[in-house]
Amino acid sequence: MLLISIKQTLAVVKKTLVDKKLTLTQVNWISIITLTTAFIIGLSIVLFKESNILWIGLAGMALAIFYSLPPFQFAYKGLGEVVVAVTFGPLMVSGVYVLMAGTIDWSPILVSIPIAFLIANVLWINQYPDYEADVKGNKRNGVVRLGKEKGIIVYALLFILAYAMFIVLAVYFQNPLWIFGFMTAPIAFKAVSIAKREYNNTQKLVPANEKTVQIFMLNGIIMFLLTLSNLLF
């Protein structure tokens, strides 16, 4: 939750500061309010609902803070994609599972891996429009380190890994319905094709960005239904 707040705040910062819709002081207050709210909600869950979620919450808080702040600044050192994948994948899904079941299990961690790859890809392709600004700001994320052309290989690979995990899940749970995760594969193929062709044209690259977000959202819905079917059958 804290990392979501920070990601949303960073998006606000980038847009509002450039367009001069808010001052830096106002943005700082937005950051403080959203982070404090997230902390209070998390602490309430620990105190009144499920204490076992504490360590997951602390890990999320640490990753949220050091995603962009020193001394680690993961987003500036090529580790932002990993942090986002871990947080929105295993950490968040495990947190929900612990909240509901009161214990930890490897199954939800395994289920979260496709989502981890897909959310990392959302971040990855969204780094292309900011490439020049990130280079000037010394934000050494994955795309800046590899370059735009080589970055497309990683973009395609993250999709491949996500879909490969659906096969793993089908075997692990002995439930062939997990193969339905491949329903979004044609959209992914189209997104990669656009990115490969238009990685130097920000405006024409937008459809790839949109399709990547669409794939993430659709697969989230599909995986929810598949998890439900796994529990029922």
C-alpha cells in the first residue's frame, strides 16, 4: 500500500510540477498525507486484525521509502523494476493471503509471479517516454542502462516469462484452466511488435504502453477467476 501511494505521488509530481499546477511544497504535503494514511491503515490491520502481517508490511514500507530515497534509491540504480515486481507480486499477494488465512504458504507466492512479471513490464515500457529526462537526471533504470533497442528484448522476455508461468501453475495445481492466462498473448504480441517498431517515437509508442496496462489488468481478472476455480474444484 505504501509503494502504491509513492507511485501515485511520483506520477502527480511528474505531471503537476512540469505543468506548474502545484508547488513543490504542496506536492510534499500530498506525499506526507498519503504515506501517513497508508501507514495508519497498515498499523490498524496489524493491531486489530492480523499481527502476522507486520513483517510483510515493514518490508513493503522499506521498499516504498527506499524506492526513490537515499541511501538505496532503487529506482535510480536499475532495481526499481525488481522492487515493483516483488512488491506488487509476492509481497502484496502474500499479505492478502496472510490477512485472510492467518498463515503463509508457497502457493500464493507462486500464483503472484505472473503478475509480478506483468507489472514490471508496465514500468519497463513506461520508462521509454521518459528516457531522455531519465538520462539527464542520472536515473539509471533498466532501459537507460541497456538502451532503447536492447530494452525491447527485456520487454518481450518479461511477457514470455509471465505466460510460461501459467504452464507451471497448470502443472503445479493440476488444473489446465490456468492456460486461459494465454488469452491475452495476442495483445502482448501486438504490443511487442509496436514497441520494436516505434521505440524511438514516443507518440506512436503509446499504444504499446496502453496494451501493456490492459494485459496486466485483464490477467489480474483472469487469475482471480482461475484461483477461485482452483479453490472450488
